[in-house]
Amino acid sequence: MSTPWLAVVPASLGAALAAWLAIVLWTRLLARGGVVLGIAHTLVREAFRRRVALSIYIAAITYVAALVPLLGSSDRLIHRVQNLLSYGLAGTIFFGLLLAILLGTGSLASEFEERQIDTTLTKPLPRAKLLVGKWVGVMSLIVILLAVLGAQIAVLATLSVRIADDPSEVEQVRSRVLVAVRAVEPDLDQDPQVREQFEKGLPIFTRRNGTRAQALGPAAFRSYAWDRFLDQWRRVPPGESRKYRFVGLRRGEATLRIRPRMTPTPSGNRIEARIGIESEDPQLFEMEIGRLLLLPLPASATEDGVVDIVIEFPAEESEGPIDFTEPESLEVAQLASGFGWNLTLGLLIDAIKLSFVAALAIFGASFLSFPVATLMTTLLTLIALSSNYLISASLEPGGTLYDEKWGVPTTERPSDTAGGAVEAVFDRLEWAGLRVAMVLRKYGEIAPTSSIVEGREVGTATLAQAALWIGGLWTGSVAAVAWLVFRRREIARVQV
């Protein structure tokens, strides 16, 4: 397929024109509003007068446009489209963060540095309205940027598919990327057979791990044993079979998605396994390690919302089991909505997340200088973005939150190391950073980009969760603290 050069220029010019029209119309609406909207109007005009917003908008639109020729070397259409979505949405978040941090801190800090705040607050203007107006102005620029870049990415992705030459590749992209499927993983908790096997093996496992059982206590050890059992059940050893139950399916078409893994990798990178759906006799399928296998399920299989899948591994001489422990390696998928709606939900979630960063930036600028406020906001944002990874890494063997003695995660702060004062300081800083990451963990967990790239449903439930935790609780809390700090700050002294 030739690179869609002709699609890049019109889409980019259209994005620039749409951004210009949206900003012009929005500034006119803001000019007709009250005090809060008037402050937002002033911020938007100042952001473009200082060329901060203009530079970010031009760089963002140019970046997305450059992705098409830069990623055109990929040999498969699905990889090109996924890379465009992945890098495009990541860039959208990055430029949104630049707007949130630079304008959030700069708009208020510049007024302090230039002493404009003295004149502003000598008027009958409540300080709370000043902060809210700044936040509304920053968020209006962020929302317009997300909408424009999202539309530009969607147009380029759609045009890339439409001018493709290979119909099979086009169908692959439309069925696996430019969709929104709802995927259900095996619910082993609801399977009586799995529970029965666990109860039979629990006494033996307890005897083998008696010391750990005494240290953890009955409830914690049972949870530990259950996790280890599920980890083994998701592996199909040679010559054995496993049954997996999928619960909560809707009536209608469904597809079994299998992405097997095996260590060590077999010769030829392929294996054979028998797969049985409900009470049907298992059929032999050839699967490639690490590649997705799609098997349509009969419509009758989802009538009661429950599907049982049996997987047999007949290879007696294999060196390892078929591994389904990784997320998304074994699931049943059903069509939920279209790509456009899924992308819109993802951008709304990103806007909510950026609203928290904007509030954090304005809070920092309310009592800190511009460089310090920018540094503080950037550091907290990086911790929030990587919170899920930081916590997961600390719970692994050798991590800060891992008890090496018993081989289980812990919530206790480890004792200071014997390496000296410097090491002790770093240990305490690491522990403090992990505590912040735990508080902001939802920020890292709610990440719609990967779902959009893989054609998975983002869902209104995820949007509601982001609105409740990030938009309501966190942003509201930061705004309240910012108001308490700002109202006590001495701004100007009137001398007579």
C-alpha cells in the first residue's frame, strides 16, 4: 500500500482550520460571560499573545501529520494503523500536559511577577473566581486541542484503510482495530470444578508451606494459595486439559481470542491444541506462539450468558505448558460499539485527567514561583502516570514492598539500610514516592489509549470512574486546598 501522502496535507490543514474556528468562536462566547468566563477569556488571549498556546497547537498538528510518512515503513496495514493511533494519542496527551502545566503555572505566576495581581485583586473580585477562571481558560484550550487532534488521527487512520490494496488486511484492521469489542476473561471464581480442585489440593499445599502459613495466618495464606493455584490453572501441561468458564456474555455473535505463550519456545514457533466449545467434541487447531487466533463461537453458545471452553494439549513430549497467564491471552470478545464513539470516550477521559493536572499547576502557582511550581507539577504528574508500574515493580521480588523472608508483598516500610545516611535518605524518598503513587494509582490505571489501539471498549463505566475519582475527588480536593492557600496569601498593600 502506498503511503497516503495526499491525505496528510488536507487533514492537517483541516485540523488547523478547525482549531482556529473553535478558538475564535469560544473566545467570543467567553467575552460575553460573567466574571469567571471573563478571566478565562483573558487567559486564552494572553496564551496566544505570548505564543505559548500557538506554538503548542502548531507543534501538535505537525506531529500527528508527520506520523503517517514516518510510520509508513511497516509491512502490515494493521501495524501502521495501530502505530498511528498509539503514537498519535500519546502525543495528544503530551501536548495536553504541556498546555496544562505551562499555562496553569505561567498564567498565575506571571501576574505575580509582573505585579498585575495587585491591580486585579484590588477590584471586588473573589479569589476563588480568579482561580476557577484560570482553570476554565486552561481547560478550554486543552479540550479544543484534544478534539482537533482526535479528529485528525481518526481521519488519517480511516483514510489509510480506505486506500489500502489488500482486502484481507483491510478486514483485519476493521475487525480488530477500528472497532470497540467487549472482552471477557475466564471467571475461575465462578467455576465449581476449579473450586473443587483447589479445595482438594489446599491441605497438601499447606503442609508444604507450613512456616509461611503460620506467618501469614489462615485468611492471608488462603488468598496466597488461591493466587498460586489460578496461576497454575492458566497453564495447560502436555497431555492434560483445562476448562475455562466465561460469564456475563450477551446474546449474539462472539469470538474466542487466543494468544498462546510457551517457555521455552517450541521449534517452528507453532503448537497444536484441541479446543472444545461447550459440549462439542474438541477440534485440533494449529496456533502460533504470541499470535492471535480468532475462533467464531456459535450463536447458541451465548444464550445463557455463560460459555465453557476446554483446551487440550496432546503433545506429550513438549518442554513446557501452554501459558495463558498473561492478560488478554484467553478471552471471549463481543462487539460493543464503533471506533468513533470509543475514541470520543477515550478523549473525554484524557480531558478529565488533564483537568487534574491543570488544577495542580494552578495550585502550585498560587504560592510558588513559576520554576518551582512547574517542577512540582511535572514531578507529581510523572508519578501519577507511572504509578501503576511503580507499585507493581515494588511488589515484585527485590522490590521495596516485597517481603523477601516470606516471599509475599507487604505494606510495612522496610527498615533503614545499613549503608549509611545517604542510603537511608534515598530509602525514605523512595517510600514517600510510593505512598504518593498509591494515592494517585487510579490515574495510571485509567488509561484508555491501549484499549483504543487494540479495538477494545473503553466504556462509560470507565468514564464515570475517571469523572468520580480524578475529576471529582482529586481535582475538587486540589481546588479546595488551592483556595485555602490563596485566600491567606498577602497580595498587595495599599499605602495612603
